[in-house]
Amino acid sequence: MAKEKKNREGSDSSAAEVTLETRPEGVLIPVKAQPGAGRNEIRGTQDGALKVCVTQVPEKGKANKAIVDFLAKALKLRKSQLSLYSGELSSQKKFLATEIDESELRKKIADALA
């Protein structure tokens, strides 16, 4: 059912479509955030970013924290490995993943999208 939803919304579900950026401090993950959703989920990819939906409302950083918590669980990372890099008040965000290389992170993203 989730796959049908992704296709209906025109989203890609390929980890190769996510534009990761390697930095000296880690790997940047672009995220299209959708706060106030019906449930927490990764709803595929959109314009080179993971589309992440969280139930938390965008109020005082609560949705950003919810995205970190959810992404850590979905990608099987520790919460301490993920932090908001840019886009605090925007739906277009970048999260920094540390202590992981790009190829390993891409595999975890592919597993989460499967």
C-alpha cells in the first residue's frame, strides 16, 4: 500500500535519486519535510530529497526533533549521528549524518525505502 501511495504522489522511491553531499564532518541528507502529517513515514523521494512526514507540528523546533528521531530509527542510526544542518524554518532541510560514509548511508536509505 505504501508503494502505491508513493507512486500516486509522483514520488520516486530509489535511494539513487537522493542527492547526498559528502562533507569533512559527515554526509548531508536533503529532506523535504512535511510536518503535521497523519503518521511518521518516509514517503519516497522528491526533487533529490527524502520526503519525510512527521505527525509533530512545526512549532519551536518540535518537528525538526521529530524528523531527527524518526530518521535515526528508519535509517538505523544513533540520534547522536544526525543533526539539522540547514533549513530550520523551511520545508527544504539538510541533515548531517556523522560516523558513516556515503555508500553505507545510501544503502540504509535504500533499505528504508524498500
